[in-house]
Amino acid sequence: MNMGLSKFNQAKARVDADGFSKAVEIAVIRNTINPEEMPMLKSKFYRRLAKTMKRQNEEELVNELLKLSEQQENEGLIYHNK
């Protein structure tokens, strides 16, 4: 794996995730989505980003993104089990 490309993919994933999180927060503020929906939306986002990074052979980054997805799913279950 090209280290320059790998660093680019890591930065891209970080920027994309930050932008998505901010967009979700704005949607909650505008009452477009419910706060309870945030974890599942983020989980789906991380899984989709992991799929994209898998095509780039970024296995370590894929594993990190899948862990984040799982964490968000668990947080979503907490919301629904209250």
C-alpha cells in the first residue's frame, strides 16, 4: 500500500466522518431527524465508508470504521431500550 495514498485515505475518512456528524447535528437541530436516529445513521455511514476503504485495500482503516459502526449501533440500542 502506498503510504501517501494511505495517509490521504485516513484524512479523507476523518474529514468525511466529521462532515457527516455535523450534518446530522444540524438535521437534529432543525428537527429533520430525531436524536434517537443519530447512532444508527452514523453506524450506516461508517459501514458505507468502510466498504469504500476496503476497495482501496485499507484493511486497518476498515477495521477501525467497523468498530465505530458497532459502537454507534450499541449506542442506538441503548436509546431504544430505555
